[in-house]
Amino acid sequence: QTITAGDITFDGVYSTYPFDNENHLCSATGSELTSMAYSGNYVATNSDVNLYSLVPTKTYYFATLSYLSEGSLAGRLTIQQRDTYFIRNVVADYFRNGGK
């Protein structure tokens, strides 16, 4: 679902992100991330990192939603920290702060 054009309200953000997904700081080795990606799981990286540049023995830290870390990737990621500041709050604060 998308947030409709015009004034952005918390109700609009909530309807786009209705689930109480926690933000989790996770870790996995380059080998584990590559294995997850090649087994059909989506692994998104920034422009500085791609699957071909991951060092197999290096530990990578990243944020993801509890839906993934406790769902389809459960047991494959090490959860380092849990944050109950839901993704909808992150998005709402982004718009509240003028996109900063």
C-alpha cells in the first residue's frame, strides 16, 4: 500500500504500515548472507556492498524487521538488539521532520 498524495497524516502512515514489526539489529557472516540470498531470500545492500563483495568470514551488522528475523529467516540471523520503535514511527518521524 502507498501513502496517498497530499497532507501526510499518522493515519495514512499507519494504514501503510499496520503491523507491529519491531526493528531488529542483526548480524550474519558474509557466507550466511550469500547462502540466504541464493536460497531465495531477498538480501538488499547499499551501493557499497553487493553479494559478490561480501567477505565470507566477516560479520555484517544490519537492521531488519522482526517479520523477517523471527519469521522466514529465524535461526539464520543473530538478533543483537530489539527496538519496539515500529517502522511506522520511523516513517512518521521522517515526514514530521521534513524528510530529515
